[in-house]
Amino acid sequence: MDNLSLIKSTYEGADSQENARNTAAALAEDARWTEAAGFPYAGTYVGFDAVLENVFKRLATEWDGFQFQVEDYVAQGDKVFAYGTYSGVYKATGLSMKARVAHLWTLADGKVTHFEQFVDSHTVQQALQNT
């Protein structure tokens, strides 16, 4: 499978469980996953289990309808860039958000070695605060 097809499989499965399984299979054991500063789950996590606990489970439990609508992909060499829009309702405040986002994936030998999120965290933070 080429790099672009591999990354598409992490977004375009039949449901979020299939996307998670595809992501787990795509990540190298020591893959580094970085959520952007200002995002509620900011930090760098190593390996799928750390990403599952610190990002995916929290997205699933703290948000209603959280999703990333991919607009398009750009692939060149060992990098794949997916960009689009996050949306969802933060359960604790009942506030919704839409935020522009991009994900940069770096691959080696058919496995993801690095993931980095770029996001308009201001719009996400607004949903977290009941002001």
C-alpha cells in the first residue's frame, strides 16, 4: 500500500472503530504523535496505546459528534498532509466548535513514524469555556 492510501485508510473507514484499527496498524511501535499546543490534549505521545488513552478515548467521551472532515490530501515522498475541519460539541459546556486543522504524517518503510497536528486551537478553546 502506498503512503497516501495508508493514511486515507485512517480517515475513510466505515466507522471510527475501523479508523482506529487502521491507525493502530499504520503506526510504528515507537511512533511519535504530537497534538498541538493549545489543543486540550496537547503533548507528544509514543505508540498507539498512548494515543488511544490520551487522545482518542478523550475525544470519544468528552465530545458529542466530534469529527474531522478531510477536505483533501497532499502527498510527497515520505510525507502525507491531510487538511480539513474539526467539529463537535463539548459535553461539559454544550458549546459547539468548528476549527480548521491539518495533520502531517511522516512514514518510513510503510509505517507512520511521526504525526503532527496543526489546529486553530482558539476556536476549540472557546467551546471548552462557558463564558
